[in-house]
Amino acid sequence: MLLEPSEAAQALNVDEKTVVRWIKKDNLPAEFIQGDYQINPVDLLEWATERGIKVNPALYKMPDADNRQLPTLSQALQAGGIHCGFAGNDKEAVLKNVVAVLDLPPEIDPEFILQVLLAREAMGTTAVGDGIAIPHVRNPILVHLPVPKIALCFLSQPVDFGALDGKPVQTLFTIISPTIRMHLHMLSKLAYCLRDQRLRDILGKKCDADAIMSVILEIEHDIGSAAS
């Protein structure tokens, strides 16, 4: 599903002219098809997340053939794991090591996943500032998994990911998902939690898997309480 500029404007709570201006002057990814811009919702959410722009939650509820219950961020993080002292002195080495800890099904070629992650980075950085990056495949449906996974990796040394704020990356949340719907859901949940100072504070300290999971569960509980 591709979005028209008017739909993207509604998702970003701005007017259509602003969206077109962002496409032309601020690298908002879009294709020009039959005389009009078309925007991939995954690209839109990534672009907005990198710039701290809030997105209308309706975008995250994109329908597809998958009607499985959407997991929580903590569940996806438990599936992917929290990894301390992660090795790698450049982007490719780090991502190669990330793929190795994802515990992919045997039918999935790790080298293929690495190339897809690198291809996404070549399109534009997945760093979101403050030393944090969110590497992921651009087309989630390429990776057939029973559940989405998020691997949280603390690098042993900072690596340049070309972040907009110029800061090298030391913390990576790597997302792999089986469907676009789940990818949007996970990315949106992660983006929301990263705006919470409690998570930012704990990520800036020594890698402590139990403490990090405790904070994420606390934030999720608060979200659930506010929604009820």
C-alpha cells in the first residue's frame, strides 16, 4: 500500500504542501507515479522517526493478510535478546555480528539479511540521534518469521552511522519482522518508548538487560493504563 501526499499529510498532522516540500527539499522518500507522488508507509515512519516527528497512530494499523495478535515491544525484545559488549569497528562488521545473534530460521541466508540491512543503510542512515540506531530490512515481508524480533546491542566501541546529529552510534535496536503490519507496529512502539526519558536514561548507563527490560515493561504498563 502506497500513500498519496494528502494521506501522508494526515498521518504527520501537517498540510499537503508541507509534505510535498519535504519530498522535494528534505529527503522524504517518494516515487513519482502517473503524475503524483506515492509514499511507502514504512519509509514515511522511518523518516519521521529520524526527525522526531510524531505520526498519527492510525498509520500503524495498516491492514494486511496477517491477523495474528501484535506482540508488545518487550516480547519482541525478549525474542531478539539484549547483547552487551558487542564487537565491530565499522557499520558492516557490526551488522554482520547482529545477524549472527538473531537466531534466524535455517532457511534464511544470513548473508542475504546482511546485504538487505546494508542496502537499507545505503539509502539513508537508520541512526535516530543520541547514539542510537534502528537497523532493519526495508521490506519486512522478505523475512518470514513466526514473530518479529528486536535485538538490542550495546557496542563495545562507537561506530559512525552518519547520524543527523553527528554522534556515533553505540546502541542498536535491530528489527526483523514477517509482515509490514508488524514492522510498522514494532517501529512505532520503539519510537514511542525512545521518547521516554526513563528509557533514554537507562540506555545511557552500563548494559543491564534486567534493568532495561524492567523499564520497558514499566513504560508499556503506563501506556496500557493511559489507554484504559
